[in-house]
Amino acid sequence: MRIGGAMRTTAAAAVSGALLMSLAACGGSDGGSGKKSDAQAEGRPEKARTVDLKTIPDVGDKLLKQIPAGSRQVVAVYGEGEDSADSTIVLYTKSGSAWGKTRSWKGHNGKKGWTTNHRENDKRSPVGVFTLSDAGGVLADPGAKLPYTESAGFQAPHYWAKSHWNDFDYVIAIDYNRVKGTSPNDPTRPQGQSRGGSIWLHMDHGSGTSACVSLPKSGMEYLLRTLDPDRKPVVVMGDKANLKAA
């Protein structure tokens, strides 16, 4: 296990069944088309804008009020529609009292879109504001500022479609129904199994997920190297209509 780039003794591995439950909750093997998204194929983020913003664009008061006052990094996930799997992921960074758009990528969310009442296996991503506390993956730590767990336990099963095999090379846990300060593949769900869990930012495979948010490898590498616990990073995610709710 690597925590913040420093090597520490690896904790005892979780039983294989628990790990598989975590992976299945996030990735899933059904619905992967294998088609690469334009962003994934090009591997190039949108250029940052120079305009300073007073707030996070296209996010209404309902969700803005849930962003912690001390947060200076916001990953905004703009879903195309309530039933759409397509989304745009934007990193905003606060300097002084102004927000700046840092990077933007095309990506995906749940196969069936979004929900304000997420349930296990509904194939929809939960709308809301969630902290980002822990990261990990199959690959070695790329220089993450968040605590990072390197483990083969993240490997997607090879009976899944081949397009999914690299989904969890890098992941960042979205703090929905999980215990902060643990590896992303810790299966503990404080609100119960029916509320779903193991919802992550992870590598894109070109189509919708089971509930996670996916983006190109270059985007995951950038977020891992940039998201800083001292800046209290959060994700604000949902379809455009729910994001704008007053």
C-alpha cells in the first residue's frame, strides 16, 4: 500500500468475494461497447479558460450550498440528460475568491443516467456533492496527493468484456456510502447494501458505467496528481437539470 507516495506495509488483502462485489458495483460487464470515446482516443483535455468565475457554472443554489466553505477544488460532472450516459467532467480551482476552469474531459456516467435516490444495481449515478478522500488502482501510484492504494485486487475480471479490463487501472473513490480513509475497494457500506456503493471516478471504456463516472487515462492521471487533501476536493455531479436546481 502506498499512502501519499510513501511506502507502508501492505494490509491484509480483503477476501476475493468482497473485492469482486466492489468492482462489480462500479464497473459491470454488461453494456460495454468497446467503442472509444473521442476524448479517450485523442487523450487531450480541453484548454483551460482564463476567465475568473464567481461560482461554479450551471450549478444551482441547492448543490452550491453543499460545497464545503473551505473547498478549493471542485470536479463538476455535467451529465447530458437524466437518462443519458454521456457527460463532461470539469476541474475548477479556487484562487482567492474566484474559481478558474482548469481542465475538461468528455466521459461517461451510469448506463441509464442519473438519480436523486440511488439504489444498488439501478445503473444510474447519484446526483449530489461528495468529498474525494482516497484513491488507488492496479497501476503504481502516479504521484497522487490523495492516499493511494496499489493493489491487484482492483483488476477487473477477465470474463468481463475486454473493453473493461483497464477500467480500474486508476480510481478515485467518490465518498458515497463508504468509509473515508479506507481503500476505494473496501466494501463497507454504512447506509446499507441497498443504497449501493463502490462509486468511483475511473478510466473510460467508451460507454456508460454501472454508476461510476469515467474519463480518459490522461484525465485520471491529472486528477490524481492535482487533487490535494489540503484543498478539500469534492465532486459535484448530476444531469444538467438537477445540477441547476435552485
